[in-house]
Amino acid sequence: LKDGWNVIDSVVLTFALVDETGLLEGSSVAKALRLARALRPLRLMKRNKGMRDVIDALLRTLAPVAYVLLFLVFTALVFTLMGMGLFGGRLHRCSMPGAEYPFGKGMCTGYHIHEGKGILLPRAWFTPKHNFDTFATSIVTLFRVNTIKYVAIMVDLIDITEHNQSPLREFQPYYALFFVTYLLIGVLFVMNLFVGFIVDGFNANKGSTIVDIHYNRFVRLVEDHRPKYVQFPHPRNPLSTALRNFISAKWFQGFSVFCVFCNVAFMLGESDVLAPWFEEVFVIQGVFFMWELVFEVALNIFAYGPGGFYDDPWKAFDLMVMTGTLLGEFASAGSTNVTNFMRGLRLLRVFRLMKMIGPIRVILETLVKSLPQLVNIIIVLLIVYSIFAAFCVNLFGTVKSGYRLGPTANFQTWGNGMLTIYQIVIGDEWMMIMDDCSTQYPECYPTFSEKDVGPEWLESDWFRDKETGLVRDLTWGDCGSTSGKFTFMVLMLVCQTMMLNLFIGMILDNFSFITDEVAEVEDEEWATGPTTKEIVQMAEVFEGFDSGTSQIPLSTVHALMMELRQPLGFKTKYGEVEYGKMEKAAEKLIRAELNVLVRHRRVEVGASRAILTKGLSSLVPSFLKKRVVVALNPRP
């Protein structure tokens, strides 16, 4: 249980076993145990290294984030006390016209005729749900301000007059300074600290010291620029070899880029109304550049073979664009919209231009490097959101509709809960949903009964079972949960403030690594580590010794070090080899270390084979045991 992931498994399993036994059925503890089922998706995270890395980066931020939350609590306490002193009991107003300023509570009586509906509505002296009358409501109000949902509250505050007096528009505008101050301290400063610490959690992967940072960067460069082996060998006939030289020529590459640029420029100049001569030119250029692309793809097929499209993503990209363009020209002649869409696929070739422009290439490489981590973060987000959705379905699944809770936002099912949480995270009016989910008696029924429902509703299909004729179970109600406000505050902190900032941390981590590659300077002593160019040269040298296997025998270590540049090898930057006493001693140390590693690996493999041999020997017949032993332990 020293591993945190094993602790999670144990907790989930314990809750599941207690729930299955039914020992606490009918109690409030049983409901809590059922809610614990929502934690089960956490077990999925331990099975994927990428997700574990994301969670580890998040866990590294918990300690500093706790300090940020503590500072936020102290800040909120100070402003809560200030708000209660300045605005407590002063946000009341009349629900209907007839008691405008300078009148107030004394005139807010009787009825008001609704002009549109022609009905009488009673006047009531009420307070908005988000106010500073009590400590609890003040905290919730300030938390709402932390999520940049403050305009309606600020408008109410600058309109207040005196106790039991109706508000007047912009009566005290200087009260807006209260929100300006809190937004600067509690939002722009404190909330952005979350971003900083989450980014720092990703940066922790680089190491805590300069040496660790340089080493981890070296390992990452080796992983990114290790030798790449083609899965399909290139054709070796004279024609294919000549075509590969032709395609690799700089003038042909320049011609290809020029065609892409011209094609994109023409397509961006298209409009609904074209001059006749330009329309003719537009058609001609479309046909020309389409067949130019077909010509390039055909050259690649003859030069590299069909397998070349598998080994090189850019060639596969050109093949996809060509296929889409040809389908647009021939397969959908009767549909202008489909044809234009397929032709527009050629605009995607502008990515090849981006690859050649330094600053844009950095952004493009950042995007490409972020994609694997992006998938892991999205999966982690979905797991966390699904946990909260399951909690909310149990807590708010039967709550009545309100101002925002209804057909487009509810927790009646897990799917609707996921959609509602997504809407909340991207900026929906979460405080209205929170208020609706916190509704209490007398605005709702804690438990339905036949008296509450009424005889006419009891006969409906909703309350009475058609087959048995019995009234359905009415032991549930449509009230919200008393913990609704706390639940939504935790949901906003975790799902929005922390989880969404994982994207920022991941992107900045990859961006800083790529910008380091752009700004790196070669250093013979590797004081700050090798450059990308030096790693690529190492990979090319290694590729000459591994015979396409990504491994070399120990006997070739000497020849490899003779070809590698200093400080990893013996060759100087002038191409000369330095091989003196120090170099010989270093080579012996390297050979000794590699021998230890190889021997250790052989021992591990031998132990695994022995265990496998023993296991299989107990399962197979006696006349096959000898064959199993020979198959698993071949002679060297």
C-alpha cells in the first residue's frame, strides 16, 4: 500500500464490498457508499503511463495549491467581513413595481396588475439569492465573483440606497471599487497562481537541479531524434534511385513549394462574383495544380514504392489531399458544394509552407508534440467529469426545474450530467444551476404523497402503473441538496480552475522545450548538453552500425566511438581522432559498464525463461517436456 494507486484500488474495493453486503442498507451511510461507486473510473488511470504522468504532475501541485487556497480563503474572509459591513441587509427590493425610490418596504404591499397577462400578482419585499446578508451567502457570492460572474451583483450594489428603501440606478457608483479591488487580488492574482503552479508541476519533470535538467533534456532529445527505420525498403532499381535524387533536389522542392503557394493564393482570391477572364484563369489553375499534385504523388510512388507513404507522414498527407481533390472533381460532378469542399482540401498543403518558416514551425511542432499528451489529458478530464456527473446524478437527479435547470441543463441521467458539467466549465451560468439545485421547502416537496400530487395526477401514467394499477413509489421528492452550494464550488475548483489549466501546463512545457532547441548554441564541452544537430549526427553515426536493428554488439563499441564526435566519442570537430591513454581508459570503463548491464539483462531473461519453463512443463504431457525446455532455452 505504499503506492498511491494501490491505495485507490483498496478504497474502491472496500466501498464496493460493504455496499454489496447490504449491511448499511437504508441508512445515510449507505447513500454515501453508493456515491463512492463514482470513484471506480479512477482505476483506469493507473493502466496508462501517459495518464499517470498527467496525474503525477497534478499531484505535485497539490501542496502549493493548498497554500493558494488558504490565501484565497483569508482574502475572501477579509472581503466577506467588509461586504457584510457595507452591504448587509441593503440589497432588498420589491418584487413588483409600485414601491420605487424613495419609497421602500412600507409601500411594497398589495397587488400589481400584470399588463401583459392581465392578472394580479402580489408584491413582496425580497433579497436576491446572492447577497451579503450572512457569512455563508457572502462566501458564495465572492466565489461567484472569482469565476468572473460578477456584473449582475455589481449592478445591484451600486444601486443600493438605505435599509428598507428601494434601489435607485447608480445611486452609489463608488461601491464598484469593492469589486475592482477584489478582482485584482482574488481573481487576477490568486486564481492565476493556479496556472503557475500547474505549469510548475509539468516543469518538475525536467529536474530540480541544473544537472538534472540537462540530463532530462538530453534523454528527451534522444527519444525525439533516435534513428528512424523504414518499414518498407526503398526500391533499388536505377529508375527509382534516379527519381529519389530528382525529388530530393532543392530546385524541385522549391518548385513544389511555389506551386502550393500559388494554388493557395488563387483559392483565397475566390468570391461569388468573378470577372469572366479571372474565372477562366481560376479554372485553368485549378486543373493545373491538381495534376501537378498527381504528378508529385506518382513520382513518390515510383521513387519510394507504396510503402513510402507509410514511412513518411508528409507523403501520406499529399496522397490524402490528392484523393480528396480527385473525388471532388470526378465523383461529385453534380454537387457544387461537395466539389468546392474537396478542392478546398488542397489548402491543407499550406502546412508544408509552415514547416519552412521558423517561428511558425515552432508553433506547429508544439502542436504535434502536444497531441499525445492532449489525448491523455482529455481522457483524464472525461474520467474526472464522469465522477462528478455520477455524484450530481445521485444528489440532484430528481430536483425540480428552475430558472436554468431544465431540458438543456439537468442531472436526470449520467449523459445529461456530463453535458451539463461541460456547459458549466465552458462558461454557462453555473450559479443559476447551483441555486436551482439548492432549492428547499416550501419551494419544493421533500417527499411526495397522494395529497401533494392530487387525484387527477395519480391517474396519469407517470404516477400509476398501468399493469398493476398501483401508485408508484412516492418516497422521493424534488428538492435540492443542502450541500448543493459546496458541491458546485468544489466542481468549479476541480473541473475548471485545475483540470482545464492542465492544457496550459502541457502546451507551455512542450513550447519551452522546442524554443530551447531553436535558441541552443553548440558547445564542444557540452556544458549545457548537446544540441539537436549533434543528437541528429549521433543518430546518423549509430545508424551505420546497427544494421537496422536499433542494437549493436559490444564488439562494435570501439568503432562507434571512433566515429562519434567529442565528448561522447574520440573524433574532434576537425575530423581527427584523438585516442590516447585517457581515451583508452574511458573506453574500458564504458565497456565494463556495458558488460555489467548486458549480464544483468541476461540474468533477468534467464530467470523469466526458467519460471516459464517450469510452469509450462507442469501443464504439458511428459513426452513433450523435453521439447518445451529446448524451445525456451536454445543453445547460444
